Amino acid sequence: MNKPIPNSLRNLPDERGRFGEFGGRFVAETLMPLILELEAAYETAKGDPAFQAEFDYYMKHYVGRPSPMWFAERLTKKLGGAKIYFKRDELNHTGAHKINNCIGQILLAKRMGKTRIIAETGAGQHGVATATVAALFGLPCVIYMGAVDVERQQPNVFRMKLLGAEVRPVTSGAATLKDAMNDALRDWVANVRDTFYIIGTAAGPHPYPAMVRDFQSVIGVEARAQMLEAEGRLPDVAVAAIGGGSNAIGLFHPMLDDDVRMIGVEAAGRGLDSGEHAASLSRGRPGVLHGNKTYLLQDADGQILEAHSISAGLDYPGVGPEHSYLHDIGRVEYVAVTDDEALAAFQLCCATEGIIPALEPAHALAYVAKIAPEMAADQIILMNLCGRGDKDIFTVAKHLGERL
Amino acid sequence: MNRIAATFARLKAEGRAGLITFVEAFDPDRATSAALLAGMAARGADIIEIGMPFSDPMADGPTIQLAGRRALHAGATVAGTLDLVREFRAGNDTLPLVLMGYLNPILSYGIERFAADAARFGVDGVIVVDLPTEESDMMLPSLRANRIDLIRLVAPTTSDERLPVVLKESSGFVYYVSITGITGTRTASADDLARDIPRLRRATDLPIAVGFGVRTPEQAAIVAQYADAAVVASALIDRMAAGLDGNGHASPALIGQVLDDVSALAAAMRLEPRVAYASLA
């Protein structure tokens, strides 16, 4: 495994949980002692080989890691440029990268003696992954989900129920992901002593952004080694979709000190200038929400705006603070693709590679399809195929005018 | 001596605890909150907290969440809230006003500009719910330069070891969040307060206000036995929210009912002999 170099970009956050000016711990005093306790517990666990061994065990035997890295040969030929590889995190148990983080956090919850699990979810993927690990470890689990999302994601709601979780529809605000996160935080404040909050993305108060990144870094660590084995070198470009940004930071972080161009793809929804998008880095400005300072979609008075994306997993008005930092220093490029471009890429992936991708990585693929043809045949693109698309077939059918 | 210190000095001289009431700015409209501010001052509130509406109030229960939503719908902004303060101050130069809200609208307004305008318009203290001690260096210098108190929240989860950290740079008063939970839900018992307030007294000389879950004159009277002030917010908003007409407006009669509640609470603060100060101060 490669070690961080001097002046490494991989040594953040600092002791205050800051990535440059971003991150931090912006929570009410009731939660602050809990956040500090969590940070101490995580620091201890991180340095404990037994914890790492336990994490590795579940990664291998339960999640099914390492996930393969696939040379997408037909897609490469079709696009006619750089070689395209997929990191196949859609093959994980529960069908996405979310489970990596949930295993890590529930192992920590267990170490801390917590007896109740809560989580927020948008599309339901993180909710399903959380309900899965709660079932595996026999802990009661409450999932907060916007009432609007409960309506449009019925299959995932049922999955969570089958797994024994209680799904609480959230009706406050716009009844979507950010409101679900608000209500999960409210639950946590009211049940601080026994409850562990499994946040689903690399955002929230410190230590969550660092902790989630560390658990998701299994993606980049594997991909880096797999690429060296397959090609004898690292990729020229790494590409991943950005909602909160956990799959992207998991892929990027182990390669931040390497000479690899990195591109995060946000959701442009109906267009960056339509007012209906989820591109907080492309169109937002720094602010504080959900415990961290980061780029946010907000109005002139600092009120948070609703995000829009065809992909419920990208439909969040903020982004993890490390991405805000990597954006400001220019280490990672952040671009955006529209709902329509993602839909086209979704179909392209099905037809050329026989893989139904989730709409989230379909955004990454849409950008790959833009840059690959302009690159040389001996150049390499590595894309994180972070989730499978079974959950999205109803959404896609509706947009394609098909009735299921 | 600023208005907050002067008020607690007066309360101590009167041998009673103070009543802190709460108005969500622009809920359900500007005129109603202006009328409530003036009316509460006339009916015996000792300090008034003005809630600054935010789209994502993560420490608030349903009552204040909905109040914030009505207020934003009515066009509430940071500038508009400060203008309410300016208008109140034109008629009252003694009653302390404390702004309570979340960080992002203040960041968006600009911290320096916020502190300067708040001071100019007559704000005495600021409570920023999601700005814990560890992050408050971002606001403290500006507030201090403008002689505005940064009032800190202390919770049941704040350990004895942590109390000095939280209280070190506090001024004005200490706001004790008497329950682990969100606003307007559970209520702390007399036993809870008998256990918790002395713990705080040992750590600070500042006056202690108790909030979150104080709803009735009886509960306020219990708080008055232990603390220096009781904060009542959600109960007053609930009274108003339940009586709004079909267009979401508050009639003069409804505002009168809310103010009657304030009178009853103010009377409760004058009922119980102040044993706490004598034994603990």
C-alpha cells in the first residue's frame, strides 16, 4: 500500500476536522460530547489491528470484496479512444458501495456499546445497506426517509421493512433527503446515550467525512492495485459521480498523491442554469449545513435550496467537505451532466457491456463518454461503477415512456 | 452595564427569576411579530428571544419548524429580522433582545456586517444553535467588538470536565437545554433541575436560563426555584398556530390570547419565593 508523501493531500483533516476551510463540527452542544466520543472511539479503532481485521473479514466474506475491475472493451471500441475500466462496486452485497461504510460504522457502534441504529436515506440505498447491517448484528434500526422519497421508492421501503428496519417518513421541509437528515439528527439529539447514527455519505460533522472516506477507500486501494496488475501503471483519469461524494472520495483518496487526473461528476438535473440541479460545487457557494462547512445550494439569505436530479442518490444540496477542498485547490475537476445525458449513458452501458448501472454512476459514464473519444488509445480511464441499476428501472422506464 | 446584565441585576434585587419569551420573526407575518414583541414587553417578559428563521432547523421540534416555514413564506430574512429589532428599540430601550438561530443565514449575511448591524439596531445577545464552542472563534471577535454577548448552550450531555471549556468565553447568561432532545418536546422535572442546576452553578457565575420544554406557568415556577430565568417558546407559538385563520393570519384577539399567556407566565415568576439565590448564589 502506498504511504502519504510529505505535503501529502492524504493527511487531512486537521485536528479540528478541517479540510482547508471546510468541514468542522457545527452541531448543537447536546451532540458535541457525542461527536467527540465518536472521534476518540474511531481514532482508537483505526489504530487497532483487530478492528481492521474484523472490517476486512466482513468485506471479504459478507460484502464480496475485492470487487473486480473490468476492462469495458466493447464500450472502449464504441467510443474509440482511451481504454475504459470499471471498478465494479455494483457487485457488492446490496448492490452498491454503501455497504462498505455501513459495515465499518456498525463495527464501531458495536465497539462503543451502542444498542440502536439510525440512518437517513434518499433513494433508499443507504437505508437498505444500514438495515442490512443492523439485521446482521441484531440491532434495532430506524431509517428516516422523506415522505416524497417513500412514495417514489416503494421497492426499497419494502426491502428495509423485510430487513427488520422501521422506516419513518419525514414530512418536514420538502420531505426529501436533507429533511430526512434533519430528522435523523433530531432523533440522535433525543437518544444520544444508546443510539449510533450511521451517516451515509462523506459529509456531516467531523469525524464522519474522514471516517466514511476511510471505509470507502477500500475501493481506491483495490482499484490502484488492480490497475497496476492489469496495466503496470496507474490510470490517466479517474472518474466518479458526486452526490455527497462517498464513492468518489473512496476511489480518489488513495490516489490523490499520484499523477492521476481526477474528475467528479455532479448532477446537472435539467441543466445547470435551469435552477433544477444538484450541482453544489458547480453552482453553490460555501456555507454550513448538517454539521459541516461545505459548498451548498442556497439562496441569497442563506436558506438551503432543494436539489433536483433524476438520480435520487445525487439529489442533495450539499457535498462532502473534502470535495469542497479538492475543488478549491484544483486537485479534482468537478463537472456536471444532465438527467438526459445520464439516461443516454445508462442505456449505452446496458447495450455495450451488459451491465445495468445505477443512475448515479451513469452520470460518471456520461462524462467518460464525452472525454474518451478525445483521448489516445493508449490512455486509460478508470470509472467507479458504484451501484447497480435494478432500483432505477422504474424511473428509467418512466423517462423512456415505457409502462412496466 | 449592558441590558442583559442590567436585567439580571434588577431580577436579583427583586429576588425573582426572569421570564424569557420567544417570537419567531415574521411568523406568520411581520406585523404580528412586531405586535408580539411590543406586547410581550408590556406584559412582563424580562428578555425576549427572536428566532431567526432557517430552512433546516435541526435542533427544533415541529412547532418551531413550522413557525420557521410560515416565516420564510412571509419573506423573513436576516435583514428583515434586524429591522424588527430596530422598530422595537424605537419604543423600548431597556428590554434585552437575544437573536437565536442557525449559522448559515448569518454567514450568508456576513459575520462582521451581522455583528455591526445587530449592535446598531439594538441586539444584546446572540445564540447560534449549531455553533459549538469548538467553532465559535469564527464569530466571537466580531461580537465582542460590537459588545454583543455570545450566549452558549449547555446540555445534560455536557460533562463536568467539558463545562469549563463551554463556559470559558460565555457572557450574558448560560442557556441550559434542560433535556436531551429538540425544542418543545419533553419537559425536565424538578428533580432533574435540582440535580443539574447546582452542577452549572459550581462552574459559572453567569445567570442561568432554562429552556426546551418549559410550557406552563406551573413549569416556569418550578424552573424559577432553581434557575435565574425560564424560557418559554413552543407553548406560545402553539397557542398562536392553533388560532390562525384560514389565510394563516393572526387576529388581534389571537395575539391577545398569546399575550394573556405571557401575563400568566410573568405572574408565575413572581409567585415563588426565590430560595435558589439565597442558598446557591
